[in-house]
Amino acid sequence: MAPTKKVGILGATGTVGQRFILLLADHPVFTIHAVGASSRSAGKAYKDAVKWKQSKPIPANVDTLTVKSCVAEEFKECDVVFSGLDSDVAGDIEMAFLKANLVVFSNARNYRRDPTVPLIVPTVNVNHFDIIPHQRTVYGQEKGFLITNANCSTTGLVVPLKALQDAFGPMSHVLVHTQQAISGAGYPGVPSLDILDNVVPYISGEEEKMEWETCKILGGSDGKQFLPLTDTIVSATCTRVPVIDGHLESVSVKFANGCPSEEEIYKVFESYTSESQALGCHSAPEQAILVNRADDRPQPRLDRELAKGQAVTVGRVRPCPVLDVKFTLLVHNTVLGAAGSSVLNAEVAVAKGLI
Amino acid sequence: MAPTKKVGILGATGTVGQRFILLLADHPVFTIHAVGASSRSAGKAYKDAVKWKQSKPIPANVDTLTVKSCVAEEFKECDVVFSGLDSDVAGDIEMAFLKANLVVFSNARNYRRDPTVPLIVPTVNVNHFDIIPHQRTVYGQEKGFLITNANCSTTGLVVPLKALQDAFGPMSHVLVHTQQAISGAGYPGVPSLDILDNVVPYISGEEEKMEWETCKILGGSDGKQFLPLTDTIVSATCTRVPVIDGHLESVSVKFANGCPSEEEIYKVFESYTSESQALGCHSAPEQAILVNRADDRPQPRLDRELAKGQAVTVGRVRPCPVLDVKFTLLVHNTVLGAAGSSVLNAEVAVAKGLI
Amino acid sequence: MAPTKKVGILGATGTVGQRFILLLADHPVFTIHAVGASSRSAGKAYKDAVKWKQSKPIPANVDTLTVKSCVAEEFKECDVVFSGLDSDVAGDIEMAFLKANLVVFSNARNYRRDPTVPLIVPTVNVNHFDIIPHQRTVYGQEKGFLITNANCSTTGLVVPLKALQDAFGPMSHVLVHTQQAISGAGYPGVPSLDILDNVVPYISGEEEKMEWETCKILGGSDGKQFLPLTDTIVSATCTRVPVIDGHLESVSVKFANGCPSEEEIYKVFESYTSESQALGCHSAPEQAILVNRADDRPQPRLDRELAKGQAVTVGRVRPCPVLDVKFTLLVHNTVLGAAGSSVLNAEVAVAKGLI
Amino acid sequence: MAPTKKVGILGATGTVGQRFILLLADHPVFTIHAVGASSRSAGKAYKDAVKWKQSKPIPANVDTLTVKSCVAEEFKECDVVFSGLDSDVAGDIEMAFLKANLVVFSNARNYRRDPTVPLIVPTVNVNHFDIIPHQRTVYGQEKGFLITNANCSTTGLVVPLKALQDAFGPMSHVLVHTQQAISGAGYPGVPSLDILDNVVPYISGEEEKMEWETCKILGGSDGKQFLPLTDTIVSATCTRVPVIDGHLESVSVKFANGCPSEEEIYKVFESYTSESQALGCHSAPEQAILVNRADDRPQPRLDRELAKGQAVTVGRVRPCPVLDVKFTLLVHNTVLGAAGSSVLNAEVAVAKGLI
């Protein structure tokens, strides 16, 4: 079966854009039709415009595509537009695309707080797609809409939290400490002099994002508005470590209604499944949560490529003397934590008949 | 003034032993008189027995010392014995030295829980030396005694906690996440295949040590027994990162009697001073806590050498939504976190007339 | 088509053994029938005996195999035995297997200098298989034989040298400088304290191996003996760098009969093909040499996975003021440089009817 | 004795400028009088203008200096001006300073090829200062003059080559392979995504610089012009490795008049001494070349700080099958390889009465 949906990629020369291209290169539903980047790159062949930093080569067919400017007119034939734009330009461009009646899946942070824009982690809250009819009304579009995915570190956190919330009810407190890979900062991103033989205990804006995004994603939606969690308090500390890919997070949680046993928690993680999996989407992982019970796992270098980067690996479930329980998770920050979420979200939208 | 106290070093060829040698090389009070290691090394010149891994060369006078076996008879001329032995052999050897009426400062974990052995961080609780007369009675010694220093990661934690406790009263909850340097595991220690482009979310036994050592160190002593904190709950998560030296720790605390402001906390850190500093000891840092208010500090590579590794650097004081307040600290794990504590503890003992 | 040849793997728990398992997991010709390791591991399930360090999980079917001792009787059903044994034990074990009439492909160095044992890089000199009848005569075997593959760094070097030699005649001088990945030293291998923020300018025995192996591999065979190059002088300098996988080598060569142009050399590299490719072997790369003309390539992290690690990537061809021409090459040290060579060599042996 | 010479530092906020400040902070002859940087920084306090990346803090007295623009009028009180400017601006500014009759020691490459400007490595060719009277005539200055120091990697190379040349006569061929630290590229410099788990086999312009600078430095001067070596052929290959500080170089040389023994070479290295040492300059190392005969040395992390970074460490002297002899050297690229050369050159100029 040949792919049937034409897709465009904005910010196609950046690190997120490069991941979009790899994920969409042999896709059964989507075919890369157009790539957009800054005016500096527009008009060049993709391979001449990009500083390609992936360990797989540029897919054939994409390398010779002519880079377009990021204007909606150039992408009007696209059924889906994926945006890997930086937040300093994403705001205006994505809104222009939406108002041109295009379907946009954005990796940027600009519209995540918008009360009509879903913030979707595909193995957590694809039920938030139910706000699309309302969004179309607000923005006066017939078929266009805009979906955002979450910050890379939030994405990893909410998958196991959703499993816990579904099984054991609300959590009153969540305390998370991240050790984030350098690829999360894009290219050139983190200078090597800052990170070799070092850890940087700060990522601008990251802690705030984790603290509020978690509550929007884990909250409900009534089709007109989102209902973020109000009784869950999140405290995040974010650091940068010398790791290429894979964010590691140490999490402590306290449950509102009593603490389950470690074994119950492991079982819940192992059996957790999400709607995107039930819909049979191409990029949905077989298991949304992979459990590794070894003492010293998950580890970024050994576990990030499991399930092609679309699952979250969890281990070290144990009691927390201060809250209730502690565990460690790993998320591939440029797959599930970025482009992989957008692609799977788009597959869900196709499955739901929204595209 | 020439040094007057002869010192011996056990485990002198290991990584902690090498640090002892550097710290004692030009010391105003102590002079290296004897070095001990395993029977495999005994009889060799030190420079032939050691795989020296420091960025400064082996001090003259030490390189040609003949390595001795770790038996008390060989060290009987030593006024002070520093032990950098591994815990699998430290138990028997250190006890034999104590029973030979020798003064031992140990970096090993074996006697840290002993109810007559102080666990001392020199800028925190040198008042625990007051149990020495009692210890001598118990072990039937006239001048010999045994002091342990704390685990490297505990050492970093208790310095700012002590400052907070002195100023604002007890803390009910402490939650700490460490990112520990590879030098903490000795040599050969961490295989490079385990840590390059990686983080290992587990260090055997480390979390338990941080959780109970903190309560012994921050508790009192009545001269006969220690009075560990019973109302402070500590939860630790320990990880290994690709950093040569310097443990970074992210800490959240809750106070029993209400939370001070960030500015009050910064002031308390900046003005904190300890008895070892008041005694004018040679290795005591000018300030026990160095405050760095930049958003992205402390960092291991940039801050670990400050105050010759004998201070703790603290930054990022800010509210914790879950507990009361969060901050980040850095401790040089092989200086204040190991050999540097022992040396400063010994200086304090000299100043107090115990040696 | 189901695999038809049963294979055994010696040293199956080591790093080379783990690579063998990954390479043979879904192989069209070979099926993993037995795994052998030290007596410490024998009798355990493979997953319990191994410290698995690969980024892909242990293949199903292998994880529950019971580890055998490395004695020939236990492997007598195997059509092929791959040896990833360390050289300190490989000598006796491999000889015992050969004398038990088994077919052995060894990654160890022990028999590389044996005048009846081929030293084969599969994209260079599979014509050396022609000595097998003679070897069988010498060792009195009917179907068993022993093949070695080359040192990882030699393997990378000889592929482009063979292309140059075929096209432009003999080289009088070859000077090579390597920057070798830590995986080449096995596990635990290189201590992290030795290699983080560092380069080690020495690998024991490596320079000598490169200097003589090159001449055996690039020399001829008359079916009774090998005819190593005698007029090519090789000088090697070998260093260890903090890279996980992929040896980078800087090469200068002088030709006996005059120097071709850069463009001629690039063309020769691009068009080079070997017998193992012509035989259509499963693991043979489409191109044995991949040329990358960018100024700053090849690079280990970006290029090592190309062609599944079975090709050598070459770039930076330019004049050498001292010799004739300089270039840079990259070889995946644990694939083509180790297990991948053995597997492809075995495929060639099957194709030639030797197994 | 109080310092008597006022110095200015251009490019004071950059990585080379930061090194100048550390080296000059407690200098017996020089006192930091003025710091200059881009117009963006001018007018700010130094501590507010700089992103300080050194492991020692900003020296007191410097942190509050007001940054000046890099115009000669602002530095007219300075007896010496050190330039750490980038080459894209160094050309015009340094010439303007020279023409304002100022004494300039430059780390930039712009005037290294100028036939009246010495290219001086202070432990190699301070005799080239004899061209200063001629330079002053050419540029019409009474007391001002301009001295450059060499590229960091050239600097390391020429120290042992000078020792060999003095002892054994000219070398006909020199082949060098470098593994260069990231600090050589300044800040932000090398992106971490380019160098973690990687080696980059190319540094723009570096190989050409090593090839010609070596011949100018090792050549003579007749007081009117330089007499670069014409019969020594140099071939350089330069790579970037994940090391903070310290360039490692593998060198092969061929002598015009026959090859000395390894032991003779070691003796020559050990006994080599230069004029800057004989003059008793403050920053001159006790030994210009440190020999380490261990198999696996020098290593960047272990040896770069020896002699405060002003010596070159040499090891692994052994026969080269292709040329005559091979050895390995290490140079601290931001000390002797950059700011340290300039400072020692200036001390020599003071000792010679040129300032």
C-alpha cells in the first residue's frame, strides 16, 4: 500500500526536523512532500542546506528536495504539516498555517498553553483530540487544526504517571529530577566546553514547563476546555549531562489515596496500554512502558533505542521515605520526546478521521 | 616550623591513598613517615608499587619510600595513621591498629555505625570528638582511637544542612538526588563502556548510607553515646555520571518550624562557620560554604577546585513546590568527601590535644 | 528459507561474543545452536551468565540457552564454531576444536601467524581460503579447519590499501596513526578514569600487529604457503580515545611506481569490489568502501553504522608532503573489525563449498 | 618587589584572554592595567562582561575593571599589550596599536607570515627578537613593536624538534598527527554534539599552519630577514578529540645526517635548555622538555599541568620503520600553546631590554 498523505516539514534542517525526516522516510501512511526552513536555506537542495548530524544518511528522495520558505502557500498541498521550528519563529508561522486551513503538529512550546490547543503525548492523552471541533470554530477553520506535543522531559514523565493515576487514583505530589541529553538543546546547542567532564544544573524554562505541562496532560477535557489537575503538585529540577540522546528522570510520588506495593506498581507499568496502541497506529510501541527490573537500569546508552524510541523504560521502583514511592525512567528525547510524538499524534488523527 | 607529627598511610597506592599523599606532601604539622599497602606491593619502592593517576607528580621523598605491609608493628612510630583501605580489608586492619594503641583516621565505612566511633565531617560535627575518652575506655587504649569520615556524598549534603539546622531548627524531610563522579569508585572502578555517553542510575549501598549517616552526623553526642536525629526523614537517589571529580547534589528540604526566605537561606550559607575553622586548622577552608548565585552553578568542572576542595559550593536556592526549598550543592568527592576530611579531622584532633 | 547451518559461539558472554549473537540472531544461513563460556558461566542460562552491554536486547531463543563449557564434545553438532575467546585461553581451545574436526572462525590473535592458517579480511583476501586443503592435511582433518580474522585496526587499514594496490601497484611505505574506540578493549576493559577527558597514546602489542598483519593479508598465497609483502614497510602508531565504537585511522602512503591523482584514488575507492560481494554473501556490504568527500569526515559517531558496520568509510584524500598521499578511514571495530569479519568469512566458506 | 610594567589585554573576555588574566594575576613584573573587548562589552565591569570558564575564579582587582574598547588611545599607558583577539579583528587592531608605538604580543595568526614580525616560541627561538630594530624602522616606531606566537599545535612540535636539530643537525622529513583539545577552538567553539563519543578528523587551516610555521620558527634570522628552513618537509594531520586541555602529537622524523639512538635522543630531550630559561624569566619552566619513559605517556589529563603548562612532555621514543624515529608529545594548548607563550615572550623582551 502506497502512502496516501502528503506531509510537509517546517524547520526541516534543524535537529528535530532531521528526526522528522528519518521517522517519515519509509512511512506507510505519510510521504514527505515538502520541506521548509529559513530564508537562508530556501531554494537550496536539502542536502546542501542541512548540516546533517544523524547516524543514518539522508533518505533518498529527500536529499534533493528543494527547501521552501515557511509560508503556508508553499505547503497548501500538504495533508499534514509537522513543525520542528524554534519557538522564536514558530508562533507566527504556525498560526499562519492554521489560518490557511492546514493541519499542524507542532513541537514548539508557543501554543501549548492555548486553551483550545491540545498538548498531547500520544501514549497518554489522545482523548484531548476531542477539542478539535471547538478549536476549528474558534479559529474559523473547516479542516485545519493545531496540535502540540509536550516538552521532551515532560513526555517521559507523564507516561508512567498516567499509568499510576489510572490504576491508583490521583497523586498529591510529584518530585522529579532530570538528567537531560545534549541533543535536547539542538545544534550547535551545548558547547562542549560546558559539558565535557561536567554537569550543568540548569536548563532555562525547563522546570516551569514540566511543572504545568504535566497537569494539563494528565487532566481531562470536556470538548470545550481542558481541565488540568489542580490537586497534584509537581516540583522539577532539570540538569544537563554529557549524554547524546535519552533523558533519565528520577521520580518520587505521593498518592492521595494510599500507596500500592512495588509489585502492584510494576504490574501496572507492564500492563499499561494506551488508545494510540489500541488504534493500531504504525508508530505506536507494542508496550508504552518497558519495565527493566535490574538494579542499575534504565540507562540512556543501553535502553534509549528500545521500541524504536517510542516507549518509556522504567525501573528501580522502591519506597521513598519522604513521599511514597520512587522510580527511574528513560525517554528518548528526540523520538518520543519530540518528533516521534508528533508523528504518532498525526497517525492517531488519521485513525480518528480528523485528517 | 618543621612538621612534628609522623603519619602513616594505609592503602597508600589506591585512589584515596594517592590523595592523602598529595594533601600531606607539604603539610605544616604532618610528615609522611610510612606507607602501607597489600602484600603484593610491600617491599617495593612506592613509585614502583603505585599506578599514579593524579595530575600532580608523586611528591619527592614519597616516591622512594618502601611500601610496608598493613600491620600495626610496622607503623608503631606513627603519631597518626590515615586509612584509605577498601572496606573488604579495612575492618580487621583498622581494629588491629586501634588495639595497638594507634590513632586511626579512616575513610572506610566499616566502623561508621559503631556506637563508640565518631563519624565526623570536619566542618560540621567535630564536637563528636568528645566521645574519644569513652571509646578509649571501651577498647582499653590510652592514646589510640579511631575516627571515621563520612561517605563522599553524605559529606557534601550535611554541610549546608548543618547550617540550615543551626539557623532555622530541625528539618522534617530531606530529599536528595546525586550525580556522582567516577573517581568515587576508585581505580579501575567504573568501566568506560558503562559511563561514556551514559548515566548509571544506581550505586550499590550509597542511598542507604546517605540516609542514615546524615542523621548520625547532624545529631548530638553526650560523651557516652551519639544521639542521631529521629525526626528527620531522608530519601536519597544516587547516580553515576561521566565526571572525573565532584559530586553534584540536588536537595529539597522541609523545615519543621516553617520556611525561611531564599535570601535568609543564602545569608545563612554565606555566614556559616565551623569549629575547625575557628581552631585555625591548616586545611580548614576560609568559608565552609561558598555561595554562587548564578543560575547555572555550581558545576563540577568549574567549581570543584575552589578552596582547594575543602568547601561545599551551593547555589540555585529556590522554593520547592512539594517540600519547602530546593538548592544544588557541589562537593569535591576525593578531597572534602574523602582524604581531605580525614586530614582536617586529624588537624582538629591535634588542636584539641587528642594527639 | 530456514537457516541450515548450526553454529556455536565460544566466549559468548564477552563483548565480541555479544556481537556474534546480534549478527547471527536473524541470519538466513546460520542458526545459533550452542554458546560456550568459562566454567564460571557454564550451566547457567545465557541471560544470567552475561553482562549484556549492547543497545539491542538479547535475542529471543538465545537468552535461555544454557551456557556450555568450551570443550569440543559439547559443540560436535555445530557446522561452524565462532570464537570470541580471549587470547590467553584461545590457543588451546581452538586447537582442540580443530583437532576434533570442527570448523572454527577465530577472532583471537593466537594462530594468525601460523603458516597454514589464513588471516582473512572478507572484503580483501578470501582467496587465502585456497590453503584449507593443505591445512587439513597438516592437521589431519577431513572437514575441520581454522580461519582467523585480523586485528580490528588492521582490518580497517587493508581494505583501502587493497584497492590502491590492485589499481596502482605496490606501495613502498605506509604510515598509519589510529584513534581506537574503547569497545576494542572488551569489558570491563578501559577504566573510565583513564579515558574521560583524555587520550592514551599506547595499546599493548597493537602497533606490531598492524605492521606485520598488513603484509600477510595483502600478500599472496600459492595454496601451500602465504607470500607476505616484503617490499612494503608499515609504521603504526596506536592510541585509545573516548569513543564507544569505531576506529579512525590517518594513513599516509608512498607508491613504488608513482603517485596517482586524488581523483583517481577516489574513483578507485568508489569502484572497489571484492569476491565476498561477488559471491552474494548475506553480510557483504553493497560497497566495501564508502567515500565521503566532506572535509571533516569520516567521523566515528556519524559514520560507523553505515552499511551495518561492514564497510570502511574513507575521506580526506589529499597529497602528503612527506610520502605521496594521505587519507582518513573509519572501521567499525566490533563489526567488520571483529565478529562481522568472522561471520562474513564463514558465509564465504559456505559459498565456496568448504562447509 | 612590586610589579613595574603595566599591561593591557585585548580580547580579554575570550578563552585566551581569560588565560592571560590568570597568568598575569600574581606576576612579579607585570600588573594588569587595562582590559579590552568588543564594543558590546566595553563600559561594563569585567565580571559582568565575561562568561568566565576557568576552574580558578576571576582574580580580585580584575573582576571590577571596566572593559575598554580595543582602541590604542585607551591603552597608551600600557608598557605591554597582550592580544587574545580573534583573527577576524586582530589584523586592523594590532596594526593600529603598533602604529601608536605600543608593544604588542599577539596570539592571533594575522602577522605570523609578516617578514618583519617574529613568530616566537619562547623556549625555541627568542633569538628572532633581533629583528625588532629592523621592524621598528619599517613601521617607523621608536619603542613599539609586534611579536606573534605560534599556533598551539606548532608550539608543541617545535620544542623537541629544536632540541633534535641542535643536537643532530637538520631533519629532512617530519610527519605529525595531532589530537587537539576542544579549548583550542575557543568558546562556544566545538558543539558538544560534534565531539562527544566522537573524533573530528579536520581543523580548518591547521595543517597548513603547522607545515609552514615550523620552518619559520626553526629557521634563522640575520637581523633583517628570517631564513626559514628550506630542506625540511613537514606533513601534518590535525584532528579534534574530546579532551578539555592538552594537544597530543605523534611525530615521525627523518634526519638528513643519520639517525641517533633512542637513548641519545632521550638524553638530548632531557638536557635541552633555551635562552628564556638562561635569562631566568619568571614563567620559564625549569625544564623545557619533560621526559616520561612510561609506555603509555604523555597523557593530556595526567601531564598537561606539569611545569604549570609551560613545558612540553615527551615520551615513546622508538624507531619508525618508515622514517627514522617516532615519539609522542603533549603541549598545554592554552598555556605554552597560547597565552603562556606570549607572557614568557614578553618577559624575555624585558630581560633583553626591549621594553
